[in-house]
Amino acid sequence: MKKLIKDIVELDKAARNELQQIKEELDEVPAYVANQRPLIEEKYKRNTEQHLMELKEKLQAEYNDKVIQTSVKYEKSLEKLRNQYKYNRERWLKEIFENCIDG
């Protein structure tokens, strides 16, 4: 019976020590969180900046592609207009002249 009581007292003492250790660790949590906050914020800021840079590069590439496509389209339209002018110039001038004289 004494051994049983002694074992219970030892278990109780061990449990109280473990509980005290856990309470001490819990007391350190706010300080740990406070210390980690700047690191977490910095990491978040770096990730956000990296994401923004990647997005900016993607948008710049899309813009450059659109500029090239628009330039090509413009050059084709301009060439078409020049060809129409070249092909129809004499006829248009003749029509304008005739309309001015006949008008």
C-alpha cells in the first residue's frame, strides 16, 4: 500500500512538473509570436513583391505582343491603302477633273 501511495505521489509530482513546464512554454508563446511577426511580414512582403513583378513582366510581354500585332496590322493596312492609291490614282484624278469641269 505504501508503494502504491508513493507511486501515486510520484506520478502526481511528475504531472505537476509537466503541467508547470507546459504553462511556462505557453507563457513564451506571445513573445515568440511577437518575434516572428516581422519575419512573417517580411516574407509576405517579398512574396507579394515577387508576385507583382511576375505579373508586371507578364503584362509587359502581352503589351509588347499587342504592339507588334497592331504595328503589323497597321503596316498591312497602310500598304493596302498605298496600293489602292497607286492603282486608282489616275482614274480618281480623271474623275475629279471631269467632275470639276462638268460640274
